[in-house]
Amino acid sequence: MLRWLLCIPPLTVACAAPALPAPVVWLVDGASGVYGTTQSGDLFTWQAGQIRLLHKAFALSPLIACDGGVVGVNGYGELQRWTAGQLVSTSGARLSALSRPACVPDGLVAVAMNGDLVRYETRDRTWRETARVQADALPDAQLTLADLTGNGTRQIVALRGPNRERYRHGILGDTVEATGIGVFDSTHLALRAKLTLGAPDVFEDLEARPLRTSDQRDALVVVRSSAQGGSALAVIEQRESTLHMRSLGPDFQQPNRWLAPIVGLHAVWAVHTPHLGGVLHHYQERGGVLSAFSRLEGVSNHVIGSRNLSMAVALSDHQLVLPTQDRQRLLIIRCASHCSVRQELNLDAPLSSNLIVSGGQLIAGDESGQIHRWPLPAF
């Protein structure tokens, strides 16, 4: 039984909601409050310090906010949206329950079990498929939107070309890794640009993160790995109809070593070996060279085997939040010439969810089923 709690905490104390019956996995800032799902896929909302369970087995995929509601894919491969207190779902869609859809103008794009990209629009309170393309997307691809040409139009970006044999590290839940990136028109899903890695390299990642460049267009930040050197951070750009590797950071010079990126509007960070000591690095790109500078030890932003790549958040180009190595605390960090911990925030159990910022507050969920929020200080 849930007990309701209202609180207004000081800056160093969390406002904890009542505990849920399972760990919090995904959080999203929706139009009418914060929504989330538990480890079992149950949807809940948190408003004014109160938790309300909305729907059982709503989604296993990461939640997104779209068209005034929240959207996810359930264990049966059905696309589901909760809006205005009602559920709108597909039937027989056969979507990948591991993937994250993307909200686009007048619709939504999702990954099918067979790797297709599928566009849906809501008509007469039901989802209608309006476009489909054979994309060979990763089954757990987290779709992103990026304006790679600078014309103001964002397109769908998906990791693609799943391969089980090239690099069997398995840090992200399985040994299926991407061998390419595709850029697709968000309306008709036509392929606009692509990049395919030669063997034995892979993209040991689930998403290509947009990074705004000085020429007012987006580049893509993604993790490239090889059996010779392990992981390195790569910056990808589009030139006409082709994607190119613009710069590549240093690798570990040994296999089975990984890094987890944190990308802000103009800044790039990564935690090197987040499961083995965890060292925060700041990346700078000059003259086609991507350099990494060690900044802070004893941190982490990923759990082995998890597909959650959002356990840290950049608040600005010089300020970010990420967990300690044991995920029992969150650190608000300010970095200029060096990094300093400005605040430590305690959890009741290890962090289990992504981090979001809503209404000037940092919100997180932990393995005990608690949700916490802290007002963000102005530095």
C-alpha cells in the first residue's frame, strides 16, 4: 500500500515519494507531470508528491513524451500511449520492446522486431501505420533526432547493421552490436545518409547523440569499439548524402574496456570504465583531433548489462550530475579548468533509473522503489 507524502526539502535533502513495489527504471517529464515505469513495466505518475499507478505492463522500452502523453512499447510489441487518463495502443504491431521510439511532427517512429522503422500517426484515437522502411536497425536501438545539415529539419538517426560475431563484449545486455548508422527522413522514412564500419569495428552503443556544432548543425557522438583497442569516442558528421568519421578519441589499447558518454548542448564527457573505478573525462575537438582529459575519479553512469545510458545528465556545458561508483549518491559537479563536487545527494538504494530535470528539480529513482527530487541550486 502506498502512503502519500508532501515535502519541500532543503537543497541537500531529497523529497522522497512513497516507495513503489519494484525498482524505478524509466522517468520522463510529461505534459502534466513526471511519469515513470517500474522494472515490471507498470506505468505511474508523480504529481505534487503523490504517486498514482496508472496501468500494468505498460512498457518495457524507455518512455518518451509525445503528443501530450507518454509513449512506450510493451512486452507484446504493442505501441502504447497514455494521454488524458486514457490508453491508446496498437494491436499486432510487432515492435521491439527493447527499443526507444522517437516523437516526430504529427507522429512517432518506432523500431519493428525485424529491424524496420515504422511511422505511426494517431487517427480516431488509434495508431495508424503510415510509412515503413527496411532499416536493419538494432533491436534495442534508441532512436534520436538530429539536424545534420543545418536546414532546421531534424531527421531520425538509428544504429543499424546488428552483428553477433565481431565483438562479443556484451556490456549492453547482449553481444549484438551495430556496424553502421542510418539517417532517415522523419515523414517518409527514406534513407538520407549512412555510415558502415569495416570489420572488425562496431558501434558498441545504442544511440547516436546529437551535438550542436559551431556551424549551427548537429554532429553525432557514438562509441566505436574494436577487438584491438576497446572503446573510443567518435564524432560523426554528414557531408551531402554520406556520414563521415570527423574525429576519433583515444581508445584503451586493449579489448573489453568501454566508456559511457554524457553529451550536453555543446560539451562532451564520458566516464571511462564506469564499472571499474570510473573516471570522468572531458573531450575537446581541435583540428580534427578529439582529446580526452581526466577530471574526476570514483564515478559511474552505467550498470553492466543495462540498456539505460542516461544515468547522468548535463545541466550546462560546465555542470553535470552523475552517480558515485556504488550509485548510492549523486554528485552535482562543476567543471572549468578542473572539476569540483558542489553537492552530494543521498539515495536510499543504488540508482536504478535515468536522471531527468523537471521544473527546476532533479529527479531520480532507486532500487528500493523510491523516487527522489532535489531543487537544483543556481551556481
